[in-house]
Amino acid sequence: MHSVHTYAMRMDLNLFRVFDAIYRSGSLTRAAEALNLSQPAVSHALSRLRESLADPLFRREGRGMVATPRAHALAADVQQALALLDGSRQGSSPFEPASSDRRFVIGLREAIESAALPELAQRLRRQAPSVVLEAVPFARETVARSLARGQLDVVIDVPLPLGSEILRTSLYDDPLYIAMRRDHALASAPLQRDAWLAADHVVVSGRPSGLSLEDDALRRAGLHRRIALRCQNYQTACRAVAASDLLLALPRRVAITQAAVTPIALCAPPVALPSLRGQLYWHHAADEDAANRWLRAQVCAVMQQQQAPVDPGGNA
């Protein structure tokens, strides 16, 4: 961060806060709102930055501001320097959940949102009744950028190939279960491999094509099943299963949630299938932030509490 430290010695540190706000929001107006400044004041600060750094930093595109390559190169160092400064200031004033009105944004896949968000929201309401929690979708190819810009505080997803600036911890390792309607012909006895493979199946995927986790495992084992329905979320899939002869493989955590609200039976798969692993991600600049650290602890606590085994109703 030598360049940022060098510039900071010559410039008002508040200019870097303006830079960070514009970079995160992509808008002069939103940056002004976030900093509680007038838009002319933000524009003036940006002009000073441009002059000092000899680069336009942001170019107007439509109603937004797009960062230049120089701005992208500076962003991580600026954010880390500001985080370190804020962390030192917060040393004598730690995060107080009970009185905080902090807004937390979590990147979640739909399946995990339905399984974990209600309990997480309840936990946060008990400890921090004034905080705002937002669960939002995200694109895997922009996870690192969204975390670096502060657009997301944390992300929960499968293992992803992200750079060293993104930190992570394991959250869960969910085995797959098989769901079928309660009066299905296969529900009265332990599920056999040949009968399972011969049935019609539904697969849940956010991708328009390609093998699912379980179908990739079956292919490598020289096995095949027929996919009769492909959909985007487990709630829809479970409703389809409850009203048909379709079978569905779904992770334990989702199975618990859906079996409580949908008339489906659960059993263990008759062949070895991979488990669904989940990890919690955050940017290294937020690693020592007391509020982010508290949020991560709450997420981990909820996930740990949900590790109770499934009772598959005698078919496991």
C-alpha cells in the first residue's frame, strides 16, 4: 500500500473516503448520500483527487460512474487503509449490537436463504433489533469485486476459486437425501439402486444446462438417470415431487426445511453421492471490523445449530 500511504501524506484523508464511496456506489449522488455531503462537495473532492493522482479515476456512463483501470488498481489499498484506520478508531468503541442500526448485506443462494435466513433474522432481531439485514442474489464471477467494494458484507456459497484477498471459513457439509411423495410406491421400503435409477427425476439448478452435482457423480460411476424436470429452486421441486412420481435429491439442510411444509418423505440415497459444501466469504479489509466479525459469528452459530441429523422416517 506504499502508493496510498504516500498520497495520503500529501492529501486530506477524507478525499480517499470520497474515492471509496464513489467506487463502492458507482454514483456521485449515492456517494454524497452515504457521506452526508452535498453533491457539489463530492464533485469538488473528486476534482482534487483527479488532479493529485493525474488520472480521471471515474468516467460518466449513463447515470453512473465507471472506474478507470487506475481506480481499480488503487481501490483495494484505499479500502484496506481506511479499514485499518477505522479499526484503530473503533478499538476503544467496539461494535454494540443492541444499539447499532448497521445495515448488513449478505449474498445468498435461494436454497440457503430459505433454509437459514429465517433463523438468522430471528437471531439478529433478538441481539440487535435496529440492524437491517438484506439477503441478495449475486453473480459468482463478481463475488470478489462486490466484497471489495462493500456491496456485500459476506457471501455464503459453495467452494469458489477466489483470490487471497477473500477470506473464508467452512460452514456446512450437507449430505444429499432423496425426496418423494409420502404415498409413493418406493416409500414403503428401503430405496434400492435400480428402482431409484429407473424412476423419473427432477433436478434443481440455477444454470440452464449442464450436469448437477449428483449427475456428475453418477456419470463418473458409469450410471445414468432420467431427468424429467429441471427447475430453479427446491420449493418448486418439492411441490412437484409431492404431486407426482418424481424423485428429487436435495441437501440435508433444505430437506429439513421443505419436509416441514410439504408432504414429502425423505430417505438416504441408494448410491454414494457427494455432499453439498458451503463456505462463508468476506474481504480481508473487513476481517478485523467488529461489526463484520459479529455478523460472521452469528452466521456460523446459526449454521452450527442446524447440524442436527435428519430423521428420514425409517427409510434411511
